[in-house]
Amino acid sequence: MALLDHRFKLFFFADARRAALVTGIGLVFFLLWDLGGIGLDIFYRGETPIMLGIVLAPHLPLEEVFFLAFLCYLTMVLFGLVSMVLRRSARRRPGRQQVKR
């Protein structure tokens, strides 16, 4: 994903400052969403042997923060990729020619 971002300048490699801001806002939003779900007893922490065991809040493992950051990054890279493909296809598509009077 980072290679695609670098090659096509989709997100961080297009504008690192803006990308960091968007990723940070998305991460905070989803962390608040998780904390709300935990507070309402909707989300629970599962136990697996590969987890680090570091818990930031009840039912909020450290791995969740990394997952949410990855989710935000993936979403924005995909958004950039789809936008690029749509722009390129729009340029290739012949537009309507206006009749001159």
C-alpha cells in the first residue's frame, strides 16, 4: 500500500502534512467510536496468544490503535487511487462537442 502511495502520489506522498492531519482526525474519531462502544458494552476485548497484552483502556488493546491507523491510511490510499482512475478515464473519454453558431 505504501508502495502504491509512493508510486502514484496518492496520499502521504502527495501532501504529507494534510495526510497526517486527515489520518489523525480519522484515528481520533474511530478511537472515540470504540470508547463509546466499550462504554455501552457493545465492544469487548478478545484474547489471543499473539496479542501484546498492553491495554490502553478497558477492552482497548494497543493493537486496536495500529489497526485503526492502518484502516484510515488504507481508506485514503484507496480513495486517492479511485480518484486517479476516474480522472484518467474522464480525460480519455471524448466530451460532447459544442456546435458553434
